[in-house]
Amino acid sequence: MAKKVLEKSELESAFTRKRIENEEGKVTYVSECNFCAKHLKCETKYNLSRHLIIKHKEQAEEYGLGLDSEHEAVSAAGEVYKKVGKITIRMDKDLFISCLVQWVAEGLPINFFSKICVNRILHPLEDALKINHVNRHNIQQHIEAVEQKLVKCIIDEIKNRMVCIKADIASRKGRCILGVNLQIIVRGKVVVRTLAMVERFGRNTAENVYNEILKVLEKFKIQINQVYSITTDNGSNFVKASRLLREAQQKCLECPADMSSGNISEKDDSEEEFEEEVKEMFDQREQLRVADQDLVNDAENPEPELIDFSDDQSVVVEAEDELPVITQPHLTGIRCAAHDIQLSVNDILKKRSLANFLAKVRKLVKILTSQPYVNSFNMNKTRKKPFLDGETRWGSAHLMVQRILDEKQFILSMLSTDLLKDFSDKFWTMVDRFVYVTKPLYLLTKRIQEETLICGTMYLYRKECCLELEEMEDPLSAQLYEALQKRQHMWFQNPAFLSAIYVDPRLSDFEPPILSTEQKATAVEHLMKTWKHIRTSQGTEEPTEKPSTSASTNVTNLSRVEKLLMTHRQTRPSDSSDMEKRLKRISLDLSLPLNADVLIFWEKRKREDKELSELALTALQTPCTQVSVERSFNGLSQILTKSRMKLGTVPLEQILFIKSNKDLLESSYLPFEVKKEET
């Protein structure tokens, strides 16, 4: 059996010992390989033998170096490990690649795949699957392949659908990220997808944010007319960016040839004049179209004996192919409800009396978290240590005061006499009152952070909180109630929110009604506008009721008049007045209990009225918060760890995108196409 290691004297013909002197005059001796001229500083017989086995296998065999099959084996990487047995497992190449990419998305550094202990596990699997060994370089190709496949899945999922988007910007560890999410309803469930996590380097002006959103829409092949709403915070840049998107949609409606997304600069006076001329042209065109239609209607009433059924049917088909001329955009900007509540509460907490109270609470917390009081909390594991609140989240102030109230007796037992005078019974009475009054608002803040929250549910949560504040009959609760009511008007001035409330049957039994007569009219008008956009995007007008097979096979038993009526029923398009009537009957005919699932309700009603159900679901998918974008930002701190702080822009965006859409990756079977390595 061949020996694994030769004596040093037996390797003299393969290596030459050389003397090397550096610039400082320091002399070192190395062994130079006669085959590759590599210098080996460690001249032990094990290192020299290992070099021949790894780099020069043919020459190593001539020297009698090889594998000892009875005891040890040398891997392709030159690492020695004990011989192991064989096992049989079920594994798929695409699943294997997907799991490796998810490892990186969950926080593992890319150089993790260069570790020997990892390769000892992965290399046998990669050899069995006949794929290249994964390392820190080609793992980026796998990440790119997974990202492209996820993009394709999302494109297929939202094809020809009205979508709602959410956008926000956050900074974590010195990196500024713009997050864009998408929300739709699929089979009675709210589905949220992350479209992009874009790293920003310039100023986050409204125009820059607007252009970035357009690039994201173009990447996912989303036409500007497919965007139903955009949810942002109250930042002036996002408010203006929403207005620019609406203006872009208006321009696309007036100039259908310019449907592709593109960068649009601010409008000058000449452009505004041109738009006014275009509007007048479209108004004239609409008047001519109505006049022509009157002539067609007059021509469709000749003498009864001259009726031609085929000609009559062809006229109906021409009217069906004529889509409505739409000149008003439906895109609506929505303010984040969570941010709205934050601002409402902050308006009250900034008042002098409450600001002084919270400052005194923070003073007590700082005392308790310093020596010697902090040791008492550390030694007693049953006690929870107080903490300071955060400036950007008012809920942390409630939790801070709640913590010292929970530990009141323990705190009083530790404080000195002087501190007990400062934090008297009056202070603790205010602590108890503050926690009691702000608890409904804290619960509301937690409730509206549901990722799949819809506008109707948000209104019910908000209504429950307001009713509870009214029952308290406390001056502070009255102030908080007024703050909530003060900002409520902007919701009821938003047509998208009014439409979502209008099509929610759970809210139809309130007395007095939630929506006034004018607000209902606004909601119906917005829904009709949206319905026309849906028909236009589909490119055809589907009939409201499709004829059944039995009806079409029994026409031989009907009279000629009944045949004519049946023909008109089957080919008659959905009339606007008919859809408007169906919308107006929603508040009169439909009612659901508060615990009912309104999305499932409309999903089941597709069998009865598909168009109305799809329109209602489009309105209900309007997101009232941008919480999902905030959650995507939380993954940034998990990815930018100490070992990955210098991660490039492209890998960072790809990893964030994959991590944010991990539910889609885990629930779908995705065959990946990975570029082959160049040899």
C-alpha cells in the first residue's frame, strides 16, 4: 500500500531549497517547487507531501504518494478526514440552491461557503447533484438567479390586475433604502409582495422618489394605469411623489401612445396649455361619439318585416368593442393610518403638563438604571428592569410608564427618603391615570400593525378606541379623542377610502350611516371610474352574465321574438348605468356581522356577479398602512452585520428582496437557471 507521507530526503528532487533576502536584509529559506515554482515557507515533510498531492497528482503518484484506503482519505481540497459511510437522501437541485440562497438571506456571511467544515457537508451533495461547488464567488450567481425567478413569479401574479403600492425610506447603519411594496387580493386573502429595496445615494426629493418608483414599476411590467393607490407617510416628498404619479397617469390617459413608464419632469405653462387643448379635443370627440350613437340607434329601428338578425347582432358587437374614453385618473394617495395615530397622540403628549410628566418619568428610569438600584433588579430575576422610551414611537412611552407602574412596590422599597418626596403619591396617581387612558390607543396602535389590514377593519378598530375613550370621562381621554377626530376628516375626503368603506357590508348597519349621501355619491363615482379602467386594461367588455349551456341548446323551442331577446342578452355588454345601479344597491341589500370575512364574502359572490365582486375586491385591497415596508427595513439590520458591512449595493438589494419575499420562495417550486462558470 502506498505511503501517504515521504521522508524529506526523498523529496529533494521535487523541491529546491533557496535563500531569499528582503530589502531590510532579513534572510529566509524556502523550498521552491520544481514543477510550479511556488515558494513554501513551511518545509516540513507533511507540507511538501500535501503540496504534491493537491497540485501535482501525477507527479505525486510517481513518488508513491496516494490514498490509504484502510485508514484515511485525502479530499480534493487536501483535507484529511476519516472515511465515512454512504447514505441515501432525497434532494432536488433547485431546492438545494434555494436553501443555500435563503441561508445568505437569513444573515449568513457570503464567505461562510469557504469554510472547510461547510464544504465537507456541501461537496458530496453538490457532486451527487452534478453542480459546481458553491463558494463565495458563484453564490452571487445563485442569488441573482433566485431573484430573477421571484421577479417573474410576481409579474405573472399581477398580470392585468389593478394593484396598490406602498413606499417608504429608512436609514440603517449608514445605508439609505427606499422600499416599495405591492398589495393585492388573491383568492380571498390579502397578499403583500416586496417589489424592490433600492439603495439611495442622492437627495430623497419628490422627483427622485417618483423616478425610482417608475423604474420599479417598469421592472415588474406594471403600467401606470394599473396602480389603484399608493400609501405613504405624511412626508412632503412622498405626498408630492404621489401627486406626480397621479399626473403621470393623467398624461397616459390623455395620450394612450405614451403608456410606457418614463421619467417625467415638472410641467411648464406650455404643457399645461397643451393638456387643456387635449381635454377639449376629447370632450368634442365624446360629443361627436354620442351624436353618432344617436344616429346608429335611429338606424336600428326600420320596418319590422325588414329585420335582419345577423346585422342586428353585428351592431351590438361593434358597440361592445368600443371601450369608454377615460380622461380622469383613479390613482389615489393614502396616508398611513399608523403614522396618523402617531401624530395625533404626539399632539397631546407635547403639551406642557404631559411633557413635564414624561420628563419626570424618564428621570426616575435613569435613577433606577444606575447604581446601586440596577443591582437590585439584576439580583432579583423576577423583577423587570425599567427602560427609556424611543422618540419616534409613542407606544414606547406607554410601555415605559407601564413598567414602572408594574414595579411600583419594589421601586418604593428601594428609593431613599429624598427621592420618595420627589416621587410622591401625586406622581404615582398620574402614572396610573396615564396608563389607564393611553391603553386603548396603545391597543389600537398594535392592532393596525397587522400586515393584511383593510380599511373597513381599521375603521372598526379606530371606532372601538374612540368609544372606549368616550366612556372614560377623563380630561386626558377627551383630549386624545378630539385629536383622533381632528385628523379623521382627511380619511373621509379620500375617494379610495370611501370606496373601501362603501363596499364593506359589515359597515352598512350603522345608524346614523357612516357615509353621508354626498360621500356615498363620491364612492360610487370613484368605483365607476375604476370599473371603466379595469375594462379598458382588459381590452374587452365581458358580459355580466354568461349564457349557460342549457339555455343555448333549447332555443329551437322558443319563438322568434324570444330568440331575438336571447341573442341580445347574450351579446349585451355591461352597461354603465347597470353597474351603477348594482353599486347603489350594495348599502341597501348587503349586510354582514362584524366578525365576518368580507374578502371571502366577495370571493364567493363571483359566481353571481363577477364584475361587481372584482370591483369590490379592488377597492378593498387598498392598504391603509405601510407597516409591511417597515418590516422589510427590519431585515436590513440582520443583513448588515459586522461581517457584511461592506456588502455591495447590488448584492444588498438582491438579498433584501429575497428575504422580504421568503414566503413566496418557500411556497413555490422555482426551477432556477444559473449561468455556467467560465473556465
